[in-house]
Amino acid sequence: QVQLVESGGGLVQAGGSLRLSCVASGSINRINTMGWYRQAPGKQRELVALFGPGGGTNYADPVKGRFTISRDNAKNTVYLQMNSLKPEDTAVYYCTSQGLGRYWGQGTQVTVSS
């Protein structure tokens, strides 16, 4: 099993920045994909950014050029730097990992005011 704990969400004005963190523990040596999804009220959960099995990155079109995913393997942590935030970025952001199974964190709320 893998445990994922997110932090770093909050309230920010449009144009501002936030950095989310996700710390993984447990059977992390089996993880081959790790990253972030988000879910806005009344909408389906959607991809934000991922590290794929080969280490490459994949970003959703709405966040390209504004968000950056990074990781610190020594700390078992994945980050999401979010710049130039927009009200439409408001959502609960979930960390996810894929290996032998699919795991999700509890989510962290990001609210962007106009």
C-alpha cells in the first residue's frame, strides 16, 4: 500500500502562486506514475500534471506554461508549483500514484479569488 499526504492548498488572489506538496510513504518502490488531479464543484476529476513511467511529464492544456510538476526523490515528495492562478483553477487537488495499485491522497483545497 501507498499513503499520500498533500499540503499547501489555500486561498489566493488571481495572479498569485501556490506550491502543493505530496509526500509518499509505504510501498513507494512500486510506484511508476505520480502526479496531480483536481476536481472542481460539479465537475469530474481531471488530470493536472503527471510524471509518467519513464520520468517524462504530462500537463493538461489549461495549466501548461503556468504549473510545474517536480519531485525530490530523497524526500519521496512531488510538488506542484502553480503560478498565474485563475479563478477557474479553484478545486480540490489530489495527489495520485500508480504502481501495483492506484492510490489517492485526501485532497487539498485551492481557492482562487477574482
